[in-house]
Amino acid sequence: MNDLLLANIRKSLKLLNTGDIRLSLLPDDCTWRPIVRNTPEGIVCPQADYFGFYALRNAFRGVLLGANYLASGQAILVQSLYGPAVTLFYTASFHALHSFLALNGRVVIELTPTKKGHAEDIGDMVIAILNKKNQWIFEPRKRSHVGRWLELESIFAPRKYEIPAYFKDLFDYFFTGRGHYKCKVPLKEYVRRTSKGEKISPGTPYEVRDKLKEFLRMVAETRHIAMYESFGSDPVVVEGLINRDIFSTRGIDRQANQFERFATTFFQDITERLNWLIEQIEIEKDVRSWLFVSVYTQPFDEPEYDILYPENLASDLKSLHDWLEVK
């Protein structure tokens, strides 16, 4: 999370803490969900001055909503149900993605039209982006899983941004782990040198930024294959079995295990960031209660912490929920 977003959240909460902004369901007040309007000048939001509240809301909602999908994936992976497990780990990661985007100054606003034609005037959804002037701008988007993952492109593209290790690990699985290299050694050269006993690399491994857009599309497409074809096995192993290149199913669970590691570490990272964040802000009791209702609108099942592992992740998630639930 960058300093700019932290400053924006603090500024937003300061406005709400003083009572200068009303907490109500009236369209120009701080509502449970942000309101966007289409105007000749572009998309505007009446809550733009304190939109950091909604960044905080999305950051909490993503991981709390996705926790049960992660727990369910962990439960069925041990039963070797690879397709359903990948589907659940992907779904958990997709919800975590919304938290990650929010913590990087990009807030997804799902449009729920109240009258015919309203949503079509803007698009399927809107993305709120915190610019360098510490102001929120609003852009239309089409609703799609690929499009949602591609929002990471603008975050990961700058060289100074440190891409999280769990994204790099997943990338290595998709590319290097499946035999895709940047600069491959010509076959004749490879045979000639290895026949002399030389150990040489098949090529230079790609880095995430080399294939960023392709990688993000591959993540999104995994969902479709796992959900509609119930395929969660490692594709290289399956292809080897079909071609009779190998005669063992060893490693067939690699894709499901890889997505389990990705989803779990994704959640751990976000919960750690959020637990750090709540130590850096001041929020009045009534504003925190309003945030709780905002996070749980629309309602979803409360996370089942007892069946989620590792224990520190379950504990961190529960502490986030407890912090929200003012008693």
C-alpha cells in the first residue's frame, strides 16, 4: 500500500469522523455503496472527496467474502478433486484481487441499475483510480474476469513496483514450469553439447513483465477450464500421459497445489496489510459501524475461521472482522 492511499483514507475518515459528512442512504451522503453518475463531463461520484472510505470497504470485503472459498478449496484438495479445487482457489483469489486493487488505489464499483438504461449509460462497471494529485477519477469498464485481472497491468508495469513473490511463483509455474523460455537453445546445439556431457539451460526464463498481459489472461482462463471442464490437473503431465511420454501420474496435482499456494499467500499478504493499516488510522465508533454495514452489503456468509488454515491466516482474518464489528 502506498503513502498516497494511506493519506487519502486518513483524509476521508477525518471528514466522516467530524460529522461534516452525513452517514445515510441519501444519494449525496456517505451511503453504503458509492454512487456514480454519467454527465457530459464524464463519470462523477458525489462521494469523491471521501472516497478513501470505499477503498477501505473494498479492501475488507474482498478477503472476508473470499475466505470460505479458500477454506472449501483446501478441504476438497485433499480428496484429489483437482478441478473443483482450482475453481474454488481461483474464486478466492478473484475476491482477494478486489482487495489488492483497492489497496493499490483502484476500486471496483459494480453497477446495480435502479432503472432501465442507467447502467448501460456508463457501462457494466466503473473503476475508481487514485491519481498522483490524490484525487479519484472514474472510468467505465466492461464486466469480465479477464478485464478485472488486467487492472493489475498498470500496477505491475512500472519497474519500481515490486511484484509480490506469489505472483512471480504462479508466473513461473505457467511459463518456465511448462517449458516456455525467452531464448531457447537450438535443438542441434542442445543435442551436440548434451551428448558431450554438458549441462546447459534450455533458455533464459521469462520474467513477469515480459509476458504480463498474457500471464494475467492465463490466470483468468484457468477458471473457465476448471469450472466448465472440471480440469484442474497439471496440463503438462496430462499431455505426457496422452502422448505416452511418461507412464506415471506423478505431478498431476501440481496445478491445484500451485493455485492453493497462490490463493493462500495472496490472502496472507492482504490480511497483513489490512491489520497494519487499521493501526495507522483513526475512526470513530459510528463510522466504523457504518463501514461494517458497507462491507457486508450485499450480505455474504461469515467466514468459517475454524476450518481455514494456516492458523495465523484464520486468526488475522478474524481480527479484521472483530475490528469491524463494533460492540
